[in-house]
Amino acid sequence: MPRHSHARRSLLAAAMAVACATIALSVTVLSAPDGPPAGERPPPLRPLSPGVTTADDRLLHDAEQRLLRDCMGRQGFTYRVFPIGDDPESTLFPYVVDDAAWARRHGYGAELRRQRQALAKSDPNRAYFAALPADRRATALVTANGPSPDGLTVRLPGGGTMRRSDRGCVAEAQRRLYGDLGSWFRSSTRVGTLQQILRSRVVADTGYQKSLGVWRRCMGRTGYAFATPAAARAAALSPVRPLPKDREIGLALAEVRCAEESALSGTARRLDAHHDRLLAEEYRADVETRDRLRAAALPRARRILSDVPQA
């Protein structure tokens, strides 16, 4: 089932690291493809998200990071290319943990979460920008993010708007990789937002709720009184009182058994694919634009990473 997800951190050094780490990419502006001949159905769309991070995701990320590094360097700042992180457990199992081998090894992923947090803290860019004098740090943030969050605006599917600058090294990197910065920002942001809408629709579906009731009773018979898999995960990964590793694994394995017994896992997969198709069709223009710009960016990304001079 599609899983995904994109996030941001906080201010100053953290903001710099985030702005730099969540960069996208740009390539030559392409005109929208012609529609299908009259009377023909439009081609089926790819899923909103392929699920876990793909090789193409890593390629585009790395190329964008290289462009950001070069842009910041021209302005007198150091930026280290930072690899894309591994998929979090909430992306791997958005509805219910259903992999016994994974659960037996990781439980709900508390240890993996700590490793990601440690990796984020070890990002050399955080230390570099935190060590800059206040005035240079402010200049670095403007250099990366632009002077203000203006220039690009998108109305989100769930309501509200998002704004960001069309200037600065982040914007330059995305423009060079994806070409049409405005179209990339609007389409990728809107499609990314659909992931949360997708999951909300799945868990609200009567089919999911029916299987959830069976799952809840199954968990109760094993001594766990959780209303939802999300509640079980939150208890296991509580920042205040996390479960010991053995209890975390025991709870996760109980969830796996009940996910199979209740058919919640299969139901969630089926409903995820169903609502994914409906949302992709509903927002077809955005999905097609995102996919067109991504496809066009891939050869540019390969050239960037092989240091072939840009045309």
C-alpha cells in the first residue's frame, strides 16, 4: 500500500538543515502532454506514492543536494550533501503492523527512531550553521531560503494555503532540476498532502471499521485494550514512558497476529489502493504534472551527479 511521507524541522540552524534536506529538483520546462483522443479513457495513473523510498527518489534527492551545495558554495557558505533518510515505521506500516519478522526484530521501531534522531543531530550542516556568528547565520538562511516566504503559493486539497520563496539556493536547485519551479512546487505539494487525506479516508471506511472491531476484540483477548493500532503504537513509542524492548516486541507481535486474524491488514491494503485510485483521479492534473516533471528531471539528475557540464 502506498506509504509516504515529507516533514520540516524548526528555526535557525535546524531550519537551515531542513530547508536544505527537503529540497526538490528541476529540469527544462515542458509543455503539458496532449489529452487522449476523443472518446478514449485517459491512461491509468500511477499511485500517489510508490510506497517506500525508491531509487529514483534517492537519485533526485542527491542531485538536488549537489545543486544546493554548489549554490551555497558560490555564496561563500559550506554545505555538506546529506543522504535521504530511511523510511520511518509510520510509512512502512501506515495502518497496522503486519510483518512478524520485522516486529520480532524491531517491535514498533523505537530503536530505529532513536537512530534517526541521532543521525539528524550528527548532520554536519547543523553544527556548521549553529557555529556561524548571528549575522552570518541570518545571511545563510536568506541565501538558502530566500528573503521571505513569498513568490510561490499553493492552495492545499484539505484547505488552507502554503507559501515559500521563489528565490534562494533551495529554489535555484529545484528550478534547475525540475525546470518549472512553480508547477513543481504546486503539484508536488498538493500530491504530497493527499497522503494524509488518503489515510483518513481509509480508516473512516466502513470496511476498515468492521475489521478494526474484530482486531480490537482479538487484542483484548491477549490482554491489550487499545482502540486502534495507532493507539498501540503511540503507547509503545511514548516519549514520556516508552515500553521496554521486550514488551514493545510482544505488543507488536500481538498486533501482527490480530491484523491477520481480523483481516485488517488485507482490508487496509485493498482500501488503500481503492482510495488511492479515487484520489489520483480526482487530482489527476496535479498527479500528471508531478509525474511529468519527475520523469523529465531524472536524466538531468544523472548528468548532475556525473559532473557532466549542464547545457
